[in-house]
Amino acid sequence: VSNRPLFAVTELPVGGLRRFDLDGVPICLAHAADGNFYAFSDTCTHEEQSLSEGELFGMTVECPLHSSLFDLRTGSVNGPPAMLPMKIYPVSIESDEVCIDL
Amino acid sequence: MMDKQAPAPRRLAGGDEANAVEITAYGEILEVFRSDKFTATVGGDHDHIYRTETMVRLDGHDHLDRRRTMNRILRRDGHKWFRDTALFPTVERNLQQLLRHADADGFVRVDLVTFGLRVQVALAAALIGLEGVDSDQKADELFGIFNRIGIRETFLEALHGFDDADNVIARGLEAKQQFVDHYYRPSLAAHRRLLDEVGAGHLTEEDLPHDILTMVAAHADPDWVDDGVAVKEVMMVFSGAVRTSADAMASVVDELLRWFDAHPDDHAMGIDPNFLLGAVNETLRLHPVQVAFLRRAREDVLLSGGTRVGAGQLAVLRTPVANRDRSVFGENADLFDPRRQVPPGQYSYGLAFGSGPHMCYGIPIVLGSEGIDGSLVHTLQMLFRAGLERDPERPPDKYRAGEDARRYESWVSYPVRFRPQAKLA
């Protein structure tokens, strides 16, 4: 499935995180401080914890459980104890709708 | 001098040993740690004194909520702040002080265990917000109180009870009250006064101390409105921080000195942070400070390796055995190798910090954000830069109890010396 529209850009404020289950895949969408939307696997690569319950600061998402940090743009680990990068997905805006390419 | 004699975990009646399943395989232990089919609520008869309703005993969202609150202190750069403002100045001050007092032959002789305990008490006091722990004497006094509280004796109570329970608990309750009266309540009252100052507009929130008692005073968690749970939470943080880190530091030094004896070309690596990080990871893997973790099954569980744990049974997770699993750490898993490479996604330190939701709260302080900026690597660098070497006249002393998977070890003393005119770089 490609470019699936998820919601209107106005529905998620800057700094917000929201979880979606797409075809059984938990995805987290972030509206980052740079004004862009980023999509990534909602499950922390360290332990099974939903990142959508965490927090955004700058271009980083923080896991609420052990405070692992991931870069929204690359998925790379910015802070332990996570060791593996998170999977990221392309996001586009079409007709004021946030779309994700799974 | 601190009372460093650690009590032994004992196999005695009173626990649930007949209803327990020992698990030693690395993969199966990880499964249990991560599974919601097991609960961490596994306390024994006296757990209400020590751990009930604290972060280590909560499950699911209750645990996540508490952890999220506690994380406010250490997340992002919070852990760095504690190392920079509490730990490193304490290490440096204590070392400077020690290096000024040489014996007649010019050598400075130090017991690394006493040194480690004092700096870790200072760090734990800063993290919690305990006031009045501003001298070696006060650090020794506070550690002595905690040694009597009985946290270590009751750690595996649910499994096998412990020796001399009536006396241990009577002594523990008395020591706990002493801690509450002399340290906890005065410190909490001081934090509440600061909050009042913020309320009156005389201070801002930025002026408040960045510590656990500030959160307790502000009732950041609904269970901290009265002292019952908050005192236990603070006790868990203190006990988790002090003895374990002091033991780990002596163990790393011991492993490194033996490594340098066998590999003299590596001697200069004692100040290399990446080499020291490898040594720290290997030491934590080979000398974990906990002999086991406990979980209780909520339902019948069949683990991937074929081990069955029945509903209501205790799972005894023997992490010290799993940390030597050759399928994960290679054929030389029993040996110390500071240059060991582990498969991607595996912890270099094994299961020393546990895993799953309850993974150790203090990891950010110990390992830092890059690994090499954690408390152990930094302290080791300072010690080796100052010229630490084994004291040939005073052998180290280790307390040992139990055998094989149940073996418990703790350093009683680890004498070292610094050469004449040693100083901090």
C-alpha cells in the first residue's frame, strides 16, 4: 500500500505523536519542530514499548520507558539503552492530507 | 570505617523454592523479562517493609507511569548533570585528599571499596536529594544505616527466605526509622520549603533541586502523597546505586590489573575510554551484582527453549549463568576480554542490568549517553591516570557464599596504592 492518507495536517499539532495500525503494522507519526511530519515504527527497538507514548524534543523521539532516543529523520539511536535504529517510513502531504508510504 | 561485610543469601524454609523453576538460558531469560505473562510482584512476607508498590514491583501501565515520573530526573542530559555535579567532583575531591596523605615510603594506600562506597553514597544522596551527607563520616553513617535495613537479605525472600528473620527485620525496622528521622524527613521538609518559596514567587521552578525528593514534595506521583511508598522508593534507589557500583568498580580494577599482568603492552590502555568501556561491559557480564531475578507466572507458559513455567510458579532467572552463554558471547565466554565483540542487538554487558520494562533505572548514570561518558569509565580513567597499582602487601578480600549458579560475591576490601608524587592529571 503506498501513499495512504492518514489524517488532515491540522489534526496533529507540532510536538504531537500519534499511533496508527496499518495492516497490522504499528506506526508512529510525529509532527516535529521543523514543521514536517515523520513516520517510524511505533515499537521501540530496545523493548516492546509504544514510542507514541513518549515525547518529542527537537528532532528526537524519546521512549517513555528507558529514555532511549532516536533521530526522527534517520532512525538512528541518539541515546541508549537502545542499540538498533528504528525503521522509518516516507511521508508526503497530498491535498492537505498526511500520507505514508508503507 | 564502613561496615562492609555483606550478608549471605541463604537457602532456608519460608520461601517458595518448591514451586520455582530455574532458568539459565540467555534467550529464555530475555523472554521472561519481556513477557506480560509474568509479574514482578514477587515479594515475600516482609516485602511491604521494603518494596511493595515501588517501581520494582509494579507491572504494566502502573509501572510505566511510575517509571515515566522517575525518568524525569535522568532522561536526556539529566544523568550527565548528576555525573558532572555530584559524582566526578566527589571522586576528584576524595582522590586529591587521599593523594596528599602518603605513607613514610611515599606510597599512598587506599581501600578501593571504601573509596567507591563513599563516592557512590554522595551520588545517591544527590540523586535522591538527601541533605547533610557532606563528609566521609556522614557517608559512612548513612551507608551503615542502609547496611542494617536488610534490603539485601530480603532480596530473594520469595524464593528461599533468609536466616535469622526476626532479628534481621527488627534491626531493619529500627534502621529504616533512623533513616526516615535523620535523613528522609529533614530533607523532604527542606524541599517542601523550597516549593513554598516557588509558590510565594520568591523562587522559580528552575531554582529547585533536580532530584527525587523535589518530585516527592510536589506529589509528582499520587502514591507519594504520604511517606509510605516514597520512603521505599528512595530506599530502592539508594541500595541499587551504592553497593552495586562500588563492587563493580573494584571488580573492573581487579580484572584490568590481571589483564595488564598478562598483556603488558595494554598497560597504557588504562586511560583509553573505549578500552575501559569494554572492560566495564565484560566485568558487568562476568560479575553481575545480582545472583538472580524473580518473576511469577500469571498463566502456564512454554518458553522457546522448552522450559515450562506453570501458573503461579516462580521463575528464577539465573542471569550470571546466562551471561556466559557461548551461543551469544562465543566459545571463550567464561573469559574476560575487553575487546570482545557481541552480535548486533545484544547487550555487551549481558543481562547484568536485567531487561524488559524493569531494566535497571540507573543505566544512564553508569553507562552515560555514549557509553564512554558513564560513571565507571570516568572514575577508572581518574584512578589509572593517578597511577593506581595493586598493593603487593595487602591482598584483596572477597566475601563469598553459595556455589555455581547461586554463588554470591562481594568485595570486603580491595587495597591499592599510588606511586609517590602521584597526582590527578
